[in-house]
Amino acid sequence: MRKSGARRQSEYRRQVKAERATLLRDLSALEHAIAQLLPHGSSAVAHDGKLSWQVISDVFRAASKRSKEILHDVAREKHTVDIMVYEMVRFMRAFQPRPSCALQSSDIILGNDTFVTLFANGEARNTAKQWLTQQLYYNTDRVFASFPTSQKEYINHTLRCYESQVQGTEAYQSIYKAPLKAVLAAQRSKLHWKRPMLAEMDVELSGNTTLYRKLNRQAPYWNLLEGMFYEANRCVAVYRRIQDDETYTSAGCVEHHALQWLDMRQVEPNQTLVR
């Protein structure tokens, strides 16, 4: 027992000695670093043992510099936010109601189908695209509430013609004998599109949104805004048309108001329900 206690005391003394040596090395390294920062011939400690005015002055000067840098960063961030707020207010004020027609309550299309203008400002433009697609995504369950609960094939079309517009809706449900990742790969490559083809379009990516545009000055302006939202074993894609875009003249073009929801969910390892 005595030998064991002696060994512990000896180990403790060695540990204390090692820690002291480490602290002395760190102190020496810090003193060397301070000496490198000070002008030649000056000392960090005055004759009375207090910190020299040179050291105190350097500390205040460094703190003042950091404060000015922080102030500059905050001012720059405030300027960016001010521009964003201005552009988003402009975006909201540019909304125009869609031409009205006599619709039954059951025919009302969910979501925002007002006249939308995308501005050229990059940050506000991206935020607007996020907001427009998220608004549709939040209405996904309401849109599919009238669909059959079973997984049977389902399709329904309606078309109404009015003096100034044509309104149509299309709903379908189908089972694809493929895993969800294969269906998503086909969706991303737009294999189901016939015209316009993906290679013919300008593609503008921003976060989980994509704006497809056919920039042909000789043809009517065509665009489609897409938002992709991923869940466990499910993906929801939403689409809508943009009526005006500051980066491309669309004056005189026919207005298209279109909203679309595409719900893809895996029901079996090699089966995907698409609605």
C-alpha cells in the first residue's frame, strides 16, 4: 500500500512538472510573438512592471479597427436588405388580378394565379421565385384532396371557352413500374416534354427553383417556373407561368396563366405513384 501511494505521488509530481514545463514554453512563445509585433527596442512591460503605453495603444487601435470593419459589414448588409425590401415591395405592387370569368366554386383553382412580374435584381428575383413555388407547394394537399384514395388509373379533363380566354384543367393518376429515382431522373431530363425541347431553352437555376425560358425574339415569350420539394420516398414538383420578366421583353405576348402540381411517391420498391 505504501509503495502504491508513493508511486501515485511520484506520478502526480511528474505530471505537475510536465504541465509547468508546457506553460513555460507557451509563455516563452507568447513573449516572442509580442516582441515581433512591437517596434524594435520597445518592451511590452514598463520599468514599474505595468504594461507599456505602446501595448495599450496597439490593443485599442486593433479593437477600433475591428469595430470599424464590423460597422462597415453591418452597413453593407443593411444596404442589401434595403434593396431587397424595395424590390419585394415592387414585386407585390406589380401583382395584377387575373381576368375574371363566371366560375363555379368547385372550379376555383387553388394557389396564386395573378399577373406576376419577375424583376431583374438578382436577390429579389431569386426570393420571388422561392416564394411563388413555396406558395404552390403549401397547397399540395388541398389540390389532391379530390383525387381517388385508391391507386387506380385516373384521368379527368375540363375545358371552358370564354370571350377573352380559354380555361382548362387536367388531372391524372398513374402507377409507373419503376423506382422513384428512375421517375425523378426522367422528370429532370424532361423526357415527357415534346415542345419546346429542353436543349432549345435558357435555364435559370436558383436553389430548388428552375426557370425555363425560350428566348426567341421571333416567337412568343415562353416560360415555366419549376420548384422541387423532396420528402421521404416522395417528391413534389410545382410549376407556374410568369407573365412578365424585366430581363426579357414580353410586350404584346399572349398571357398564359398556368399552375401545375406533380406528386411522385414510391409505393413499392419498383412502383411509383404519379399524380
